[in-house]
Amino acid sequence: MLRLVIISDTHGFHGFPVPPGDVLIHAGDGCARGTLAEAQAWASFLRGLPHRHKIVIAGNHDRVFESDFAEAKRAFAGLDFLHDTGCEREGVQFWGAPWQPWFLSWAFNLPRGPELAAKWALIPDATDVLVTHGPPMGILDETYAGEPVGCEDLRRAVSRVRPRVHVFGHIHEGYGTERIDETLFVNASVCTLAYKPTNAPIVVDLPRERERPAQLVSA
């Protein structure tokens, strides 16, 4: 059993309690404005946590990863910073990507349609844990106005891959979990709509056998 501790959208807040576990996952928006100094502070926070493995992606607030990816990523040396890439940790396959449908003038925006679909086509079929910044359409993706804003092509990619866990954030109001068939969907936004870091990290136990489903421990 591998214990996943899942967070997202921390936006520069680093003082909240993080439960112990085997793998810490951060699904982006560790920064507020996206400066290099913020990225370095974010990396320092993650590096100070006791989890054996730390898997991280960028989000739309993490602008420095779009403007100077090499310099920003250097701050995360020793961590698994995924960017349309994957890794295997203790027999579990992870894949991470930062993209979302166009959202104001923030980072990692792509128009809905072929450009986003091409990014999701990169996700390997053998992925156990998928980490994206934005949600799939219709799953934990409603804004405060009740509008679903997730990505349709990501939803189709998830149907193809059927990961055991799909982690994301971006839509703070969508915080929570939902299980559909064999996939446990996790919107792990720590910050609320008012940017208060009061949502608890979400803890999931993942059996090493791929045919066994992930189990929600706490949220």
C-alpha cells in the first residue's frame, strides 16, 4: 500500500499541517504571482516535508515556469517535477501536466480543441496516478456561479487511460473527491475561493496491485 498525500493551490501559504505519507503530490499553483522567489520558497517548503517521494507540477499562477522553465525547475532539484512527463515510484506510474483551457492571461493556457487534446494524447495508457492542474469537464469543476469549466478533451483522455487516481486543483470551489467507475477524482485545492488555506490535504491509500481501487482515507 502506498499512501498519497495530495495538495494543490497553496498560493504561497506554507504553514498549514501536512499529514505523513509515502508520496506527496502537489498539483500546481504553489505561487501567488509566479515569481522565481515564490517558486524557490515553494520548493523549500516541499523539501522540508518528510515524505519519501514528492511529485509536483506547475499551475496557471506559476508563471515563472512558463517564462524561464529551466531556472524555475532548478529550484526543485531532487523532487519529481513533471511537465508532460512521468515517473515510476515504488511500482506506481505517475504522469503530470500543467495545462488548462484558456483562463484569463495566466500561464499554461491553451484553447479548447486540438491543442489541448494533443497534450492529453501524451498520457500513457499505463498511468496509475494522473496529475493535472485543471479538472476534467463535469467532475469537481464547478465555479461559484455553478458553471462547469473543466476540459472536455481531458475527460476523454481519462476515459481512455482509466487511472486509479486523477489529481487536480485550479477550481478552488470544487475541492473534494468523487469516484467514477475505477477512478478516484481528487480536487485538492488547499485554498478556498477567498484564498484562505483552510481545506485539508486529501489522503489516499493506493494498493500496489493495479486491479485494486484507491481508497480515500481522509479529506
